[in-house]
Amino acid sequence: MHTSTTSTDVLMPWSAQELAEATHGTWYKGRLPQTLVKRILTNSRDAEMDDAFLALRGTRFDAHTFLPQLSTQGCRIAIVEHPIETLEIYQLVVKNTRLALGHLGAFRRQACRDLKVVALTGSSGKTTTKEMLGSILSLLAPTLVTRGNLNNDLGVPMMLLELTQQHRYAVMELGANHQGEIAYTSGLVSPDVAGILNIGTAHLGEFGGREGICRAKSEIYQHLNPFGCAIIPQQDDFTLKIQAHTQHLQCLSFGQDGDVYATKIQLNPESTQFMLHTPQGVSQIQLPFAGIHNVDNALAATAFALALEVPLDVIAQGLARAVAVKGRLNFIRKKQHLFIDDTYNANPTSMLAASKVLSQQSGIKVLVMGDIGELGDTAVFEHQQLGQQLSQDNIDHIVAVGEYAHVVCAAATGTVPITAFETQAQARPYLIEMIKKHQPQTMSFLFKGSRFTHMETLMADVMETL
């Protein structure tokens, strides 16, 4: 398997002329470094000899203040908006360092002529689909895959700077906190294949509704290669609106009634089997992921791969080898109990999907849920909806933790009891006592919440008591 390469000794070096050309900058006092630049970094603490430090500036910080310490670390090159005359380092002056970072990422992407780039976005499933697709493509050639949450206007160009001449594929996840962000990042990556997984309720507050989310996500098609392929979800509420943005493009759809779809789906506690139907044929898929939502993610990954002309047998092999990201439905066994770590992040759609996975498990099934953020004025309503829907699932108990826990609890209309706590410190002894009470029965716990809730901390605290 060809893994994603990030080692600095294989990165393409930069000459002083290339840096100036890419950023539209000028070297202060005409002083140019004669050595090649190995890395471009935004963290001054990591900057060493042969690195260039790019000084970002925001509303609450200005990295230009770190410039004086650079030379003590051996770093002699900086990309700045305003030079400091007293410093004995080479300074490339640009109008805006944030935009300069984007220019550098785009410059590096355009330098990789043999590279095929996939850009994907969606309200949920981006991380898992990205990893599935990376697993498929890496069977064929070196593949760069977005790490962690490097999917915004800073993270995307930082990932592009890791491209090497060895890479043949790049899978770029594009996120959005505001209108225009995906238009910007998709312009940097110039995708050969671009697609939307779904239009959900993540970041609902920033966009004022799902219509706004759809407009923001659909920006991903603006910079698609004219001969490229647009991937669209066939069964989304906003499918018709997405199609309106892709009328002039070659398209491939996934989901029921789409070009790529699944039949004979068998949901197991920790895996899934299904028949994969594509324009290239049919294949039996063994997917090491639980949940019907991961079938959708696999269908999307398949559509992206088919658009790159990947053979169906390679797709099946790649899906079978895919590995879940930490915090994404990781199954951990402690004594007779199962702990499912799904704490990476959450939105209403993914919380409901997680509950369905929990319902497939054995023993007493407990959902431990934290608050969901970035819902804006709809936060109370969305948590009420979750209380109504989750309380009707085939699980045994819900423990809600956070500011909106009481909202979830009050909205319950089903038979599943919900207990609310404002803090993890309050919930911890309750969960520990619950385990003691039900000894020696098997229990299955699923922990999930938005990133800021750090539900993994509560899970670890409970597990330590066993």
C-alpha cells in the first residue's frame, strides 16, 4: 500500500524566486536567500534552518511578534506583511500573509502535473469517506489525504504544501464556516473530481438554514476541471438544488436510484456487508464499519473512485482495508463491557446515526451524549428534536450532558429514559453507579458530542474505574 507522504526530506524545495513569484511578494531591501527553502511553517516554534516562517495575523494575534526569536532557532527566512528593519533575517514582504499561504498552496498544486485531486464536502461523513477513498487510492499510488481538521482556508493550503512529485492522488476535505470559503479553497485545489456527500444541519447557525448550507457546499463545483466529474447524492433533500449547480458538468450520483447504490445490506454490530452496484458492474463488499450511514459513505467513496477510473476490484479491496479515524466509532472492550468512541465531533444527523449503531450492540445499551454546537438560533429546537427521536430508538438509556441536556430530556416522547446533567463531573458518578448496579450484565456505551465537549474525557474517566 502506498501511504500518504509527509516526510520533510521528500518535499519539493522552494527557491527565493519561486516564493516571490507564488506570493506576488518582494524581498526586503532586495536581499534574497541563496539556499533553498525546505518547509513553510506557520508555527514559529517549529521553524529551523532552511525553513521559512509565514507570519499570520488575525483579529486576536499577530505572529509578526515572534520574528525576533527566529534567528535563535536557526531560521533565517520569514514571509511578512511588514518587515522589521532591525532583524538580520531575509524577509519576503506580501500584502496579506493569509492569502500568501493560499497562493503558495495553489502554486504547489499546479506544479504537480501528474496529480489527480478529489475535493469533497458535506455536513456529515466527510472524515470517514475521505479515509475510505484514501484507502482505495493508496492501493494504486502514493496518495495525500487531508489530516484531522485541516479543511479550512488555512488548513487546505497547508496540506497542499505537503505534496511531492511522488503523489499521484490527493483527497482534500473542504469545510466551511461561512459563504465563500469553499469557493476559495476549491480554487486552490483545482479538483478533477468534486462532490457533496449531504446537506445536513452542521454549522446551521453560520448559514442561517439548510438553504444557505447548500449554497455554501455547492461552491465546490465552481473550480472543477471542465473535463472532470461532479459527484452528487441522489437521495438528499437538496439533490435537485445540487443538480442545478452541476447541469453543465459530467455527473455521477450515489445512493438509492443513483449510478452507485447498494442492495442486500446486512448490518452487523461492528461491520457491514452489501452488494455494490455500479456502471462498471457489481461487487460484494465487506465493510469494517458499522451503521447504515457508513454504507452511504462507502457509496460516495466508490463514486469518487470510479470518476478516477479505479477498477471495481480495487475499490472493494480498499473499502475492506479502510480504518476508522480515532474518535469515529472506535470499538473498545473493557472487561465484559463495550465502549464506542464516537467523540470526534457531532451534528444532529450523525448523533441519530450513532444511536442506530448502538442499537445493534448487545447487553444494556447506553448513549452518553454531549451538546451539539454551531446551531445558532436553532440550538434549542434541534436538541428538542434529538430528545424526541432518540427516546424512540432501540436503546436502554440516554445520559445527556451539557447546557442543552435538560432540553433533550424534557423533549423525550418515547420509552427510552433520559437523565440530564450539566457537567461531566456530575454525570461521571452516575455512570459508574449504573455499571455497578447492572453487574454482571454486559453493557454497551456510546459516547458522542461536538468537539468542544471533549466527551472522550468522560469516557476515559468511566473506563478507568473498571
